[in-house]
Amino acid sequence: MTDQAVDTGGARRSAPAATDDRFLGRTRELKELRADIERAGLDTIAGRKAPRARVLLIAGRPGSGRTALAGELVRQVAAGYPDGVLRARLAEPDGTPVPVERTARDLLAALRLPTPAGAAADDLTHALRTALAERRMLLLLDDAPGAEEVDVLLPDNSDCLAVAVSDGPLTGISDVRPCTLGGLDTKSAVELLTRYTGSVRITVDPRSAESLVEVCQAQPAALALAGGWLAARPQAAVSDLAKRLHAEADDGAALPRVFRFVHDQLPDRSARILRLLSLAPAGLVDPHTASSLAGCSVDTARVTLDELVRLALLHPVVSPLPQYVVPGCLHPLLRTLAESQERAGELQLARARMLERTVRLLQSCRAITETDNPQAREKLQALPRELRFPTPRAAEDWLRIRRPALLAAARAAVADGELDTLARRLMAQLVKAMVAHLGTQAAAPDLYGIHRLVLDVARRRELPREQAAALLNLGDLDAQTGRTTDALVRYRSALDAGRRANDPYATGRAMESVGGAYQELGDYDRAADWFGRALAERLARDERTEAARLYGRIAGAHTYAGRYGEALRNWRAAVSGHRKNGDVAAQARALSELARVQEYAGRPEESLRTCQEAVEWARRAEDGRLQAALQLRLADTLERLGDSAAASLHRSAAERMLSGEPLGPAGPPDLDSDPEHGANAYEIRSASGED
């Protein structure tokens, strides 16, 4: 998993504009940390095997180089951990702790392990600890807000090592000795400046360089900003900058002082864009984000972002697409500046522009997959050129790369509470784009979180129709991951919301889903009852296709309960309904199920005739897979009736059909399963119909 938590403080990470990114200084700290790895722990001294992974803590202010030091330590010792390195950032750019559930899910995904949608935090952390119990791995936990967030992720395996980065001590975790960072040594600090300014300007005035290091308190982040400012002004002397910063010196930290100076020297447009980047979701920025926040063109935004990178005010992210990250140590400073120099209404308007741009990009991302839809093509062509993707693959790549920022944008929009209409549109389009490019199953964990956000907004705004839609979607995802009881609760709540909204689709869908949940739980009487209620709703609205399908679901429940008479009656009604609707394929499948129940009921001759009729309808439907499966069923029935020769003929026919049609990994259809209760029986709907 890529660590996108970039802390400006550190020689490696804090010099994006420099050509040499070798790690500087911290020799003593690295030596102490490596010695601490080998140090006998308290359990070892007491003669016990350490029950958990050792934790090394690197503590310091943001901007002190703590993340860079942690990264260098991990690089140096990684060879001793053959199963690799896991990285996670435990706090948002504004300092809000990342939910443990999300961190554990990301770490499991990095290990290529399943992360069931909607799984509880305890289940996910248990799965993570179980996975790490047999591995020798390094964990780099950046921006840890406290001991609790680290402790819950620690593997019960002393062969693993956790390197945590935090502001202060992790009180509550035993046997942790912090490595507390101050400034760089003078030699390393001057060398860091040299990487930006070149050697000549430092060599001709070494005392001024040392003076500049002093006013920056040898903090890597402050030195990087000073070096970037000097690099952008080749005629400026190091002594001039040192004097100007000394004149503004106070008793506070160096980083805010240097940052304010650099910010105030920026052109007005660049300074405003920089301030507004504090609104970027998860601190991740691309040209479209900057463009929409500032209300400027994408080209202007791209030029400005590159300028900010050269000034060490922004860091590029290694990515196939232009993407940048706001340094964590600068985020609170940017937010304070934005709140003091921008009107509240302007900040809200910037957020709205960013969300609107994101919605349109998601619309474009989804529309390019609908190549056979003239309306989608027309809508795509109506978008500005910079919002269109050249190919479906390019759209999918954008969606995957921007996924963390897109999910963060949805969370931030819902938390804002003042932009709920835009938040609803954003989440609806995000669901559609993910389903179109990734598929429902692959995107299920993200979809679960989005639907929960939709539910929050729907409850806050008292929107029962959207409550029903979100509850149905959540219920489906619960059911798919085996949490049937939880799904049943969701479906009943969706039914109540659908009735309040007077939404016949949601009401009927919820009734059917309640029946499906009871069937999964083995309560076939209640399942048949709820399917019957849903059927009555469909018949009252003259929805014949859905009614015919529901007859089949009722028949399936009765079959599971062993009530073959009721099952036969409902399957016949399903066959009749599909025939009237002209659905030949559905009629063939219903006949095949009717034949199966007839066989269960001890009527092999009737089953044989029904199965032969089903074969004929399957042939008309050109469903070769179903024909082959029915031929095999005919063979089994004839075998039981004592006609081995005929049975052999039907098996041969089935083999010929199967050999002439590649079946893929799924194999032939299983006619002994419930054909009306598949994983894709219901559509995953977004919370809003707006497009």
C-alpha cells in the first residue's frame, strides 16, 4: 500500500525541488533506533517470549523530519522483514483520527486479503492480526494521533516491527522508548539549503547560511521553504533572507514564521490558490481540484501547482496522472490563513465548485463506458473537452488513482451539512462510476461506506425515499456477506421508509427482500408470506413481469418447506405468466423448475413430459446451456424410470451441446438452485436519480 502521508519535515521528503534526494543527517537517531530494534525487551529480560510486535516511536513536531526519518529507517532495515512493508496514515490532514475500520481495511487490501463490505472494525482488526501472525513484516504507522489507534493494529507476533510516527508519547503501549527529534545538525541543514540554492551562494557566505539555519531552527520543513524561496530568486542573497526572517523572529516555532513569509511573497493568484488547497479532500490535489477551487482554468491551475512544488509548498505524488499532496505540516497553517483571509461565503462557494466539477468528471467517467447508448454519447460530447476521457481505460485509471480523494470528498461533503444536494449528486455518480468500471462485487466495500453516507444525509434532510434506497442497498450488501439478520433489519426499515415516501418500487422491493432474508434464515413460512405480500403489490399495479417472477419465488419457498402441492401451483402460475409476457427464456426455466418439483413429489412421468416441454422452449430461446442441463435431467429421470438406452441418448446430446459451447469457469447451470434468487436478482440503485 502506497504511503501518501507526506510530512514536509525531513531531508528526503522536504526537498521536492532539489535534484538530490539522498537522506541527510540524523545519524545518531538512526543508530539509536537500530540499536533499539536489537535491544532486549522487558518480556525477554523477564524470560518470556514477547507476545506482540515491538514498537519504535519517532516523535516530533510536524515539519521536524519525523516521517522522512521513519521512511529511512524502514528502508535500511526492510531486508530483515522478507514479507514486506505495510504503510498507513492514521490521521487526516486536519488531525482527525482515521477510523480504525478504514485503516484495517486498507492494510488487508494491501495484503490482497478479503475485506467484506460492512465488516465491523473488530472483525477487520482481528483478520489483520491473524494475517500478520504468520508473517515477518514492517508496519509504518504515520501521523498516529494516540496509542489507541496504534495498539489496535499491532500484530500478536514478535517477528513483526511497528514504526510509529507521532507528536508525542504513546502512553499505554508498553516498552516504547520515543526517539524525539529536534533540528538537523548544522552541516546537514546547510547541505539541505545547498540542494536548492546551489553551492556558490552558500560557499561565498557561509555565515549567512548558518544564520539562516539558526532562524529556521534547523527544521527541515522550514529550511525547504527558505531554500525554495531562494531557488526562485537567483539574484537574492542568502544574507538578505536571513536578515528579513530575523527581523520577523519571535519566540514561536520557525515553520509558521517562514511559511507566512513565503506565502506573503507569492503573487496574489498563487497565494489564493495555495490557501484554497486546504479544502482539498484528504490533502490530495490535481489540476481539476485546484482549478475548481480557485475558479480558474485547468492550465492556469497546472502551472500554479508546479510553481508551488518548486517552492516546496506542495509535493508531487508518484502517479501516472498529475497529482500532488498538501504537506501535513502546512495543512493547519493553510486552513488558518484561508479562514482569516477568505470570506466564509467564498470558501463555501469554492467547496461547491469543487464538488460540482467532481460530479461532472464522474458523469464523464461513467458515460464513456456506455458506448452503445446514444444519449450517453450525446451527453458526453456536450461536456467541455477537459472533462472528457479519451478511452474507457483512461477513465478507469483516473477513478482508481483518485479513489481516496473521491471518497474523502464524499465524506467531507456529508460532514459539511450545508451542501447536501451536491453531496447526494456526488455520491450517486460515484456509485454509478464504480459499478460501471469496477463491478458491484469489487467495489462493495466502498459502496457500503457511500450508502451509509447517503443514509446519513437522507435522515438529516428527512428524505424517506432516499432512506429506503440506501437501506435496501445496505441490506443487499449485508446479505451478500452473510449478515442475513442485519440485512433483515435493514429491509424492514426500508419498508417503513418506502411506505412513508409512498414509493411503490421501494415498498415492493423491501417486501421481497424481507422474504428473501427469511428464506435464507430457513423460515420458509414467513418467506412465502412476504413474497405473497410483494406479489399482491405487483398484481395491484399490473406489473406482470415482476408478478410472474414472484410466483417463482413463492414456489421456491414452498419447495424448500416440502410443500410440493403449493410449489407446483405457483410454478404453473409462473409458467403461465411468462408465457403471457412472451418471455420464452423465463418460461423455459420455470418449466424446468416445475419438472424438478414434480420429480420431488413422486411424479416422474409428469416430470418427464414437463422437462421435454422445457427443452423445446429452451431451444426456441436459443439457450444452449439450459438445453444441455435439461438433457442431463431427462437422462437422470429416464434412468430412474428404467429406460437406460434413452437416458444414454440424452446424455450424449448434452455432451455434444456442452462440447460445442465453451462454458467458462461457472460450468453448466445448476437447476437445483433457486433460479429467482441469484446474487444479481436486484439492482444496486444509487440514492438519487439525478444524473
